[in-house]
Amino acid sequence: MNDDTLTLGRAKKSVEQFVAERDWQKFHSPKNLSMNIAAEAAELMEFFLWVESADSMSKLDEKRREIEDEVADILMGLLNFCNACNIDLGGAFLAKLESTKKKYPIDKVKGRAVKYTDI
């Protein structure tokens, strides 16, 4: 399995089964799961703390396996959150992408790092 073959639905089912087999649903409130996502994201950020932006690709190459583990933890947490909260992640993503396209029209932001309120 890889990005081209694993669907969101299958990934969500895999996480759901993992949680059910361990009887962990009772611990999976939106509060706890959102905090888990934030904690895992912070662990990813830690690899790049005090690294200059220009050197962050070198850090990625150096610590790729550990960084991939953290990215997977973030995704697992997000899928867990969506399962517990009955969120259609694919639908939410596509809706957000469309609204973001409207906030950031190509003709106004191409090649520029600006917030939508500043364009």
C-alpha cells in the first residue's frame, strides 16, 4: 500500500479496528484526540527546532525514518478524531480546498507568501 492505493476510507477503518481491538474508544473524546494531534504535531516540529529553514531539508534527509513515524502518528490521530466525531475527512478536505482557492486566487498570490487578508 502507498499513497496511490490507500483510500481514506480504508485508513479510517484500519484505525477504527485498531482502537476497537484495544477497547480504547472510551478514551477518545474530541478533547483528548485533538490534544493527541497537537502533541504529535509538536513532536514533528521538534526535529526542526533551531534549524534554519535552508537546512531543514538536510534534517529531513538525516532523520527521515523518525519523521515519517511522526507524520504517521499525526495522520492516525486525525483519522481517530474523524472516526470518533463522525467527520467525513474527504468531504471536509475538498470543501476546505475550494474555500481556500477562493481566498487565494492564483492571479493575486502566485509566487507570493501572503495571508488572504493582505492581498
